[in-house]
Amino acid sequence: MTTFHDLLRQAADSHGNRTAILFEDEGLSFEDVLLRAESVAARLTALGIGPDDHIAVIMDNSVECILAWLASSLIGGTEIPI
């Protein structure tokens, strides 16, 4: 079974430095997205958040908001935007 993490890793391997996210004046490559999403996921896990947990997120639209969604998906949680 292919997981979301597998797909994100494959995209980073295949597309590397190509732009994956462009929001206003900030852009991230596929590699950067993977690294930053994994970093946020590790911090969420360190806080005790894991699979099937609901994660309330209060953020304006931003690259960080996208990374929070990706990170919650990587650990199997569900982001609840507020």
C-alpha cells in the first residue's frame, strides 16, 4: 500500500528542486516541502500527537498552513482548520 508519505517522498525524489508550493512571494521546492513537513510532523509527534488525532489549526493562509496540513497527514492525524 502506498502512503501519503511515500507519495511525498517520491515527488521529492523525482522533482527535487522544482517548485512545489508557491504562495504569494514564498516558494518551496519538493525537497524543501518534504524536509519541512517531516520536521513539523516530528514536533507534533514529540507533543504526543499521533494517528487518528484531530489537530486544530488556527492560521492564516500561508506556506506554514500548508506544511501543517501535510505534517498532520504524515503522522496520520486530521487537521481541523479553525
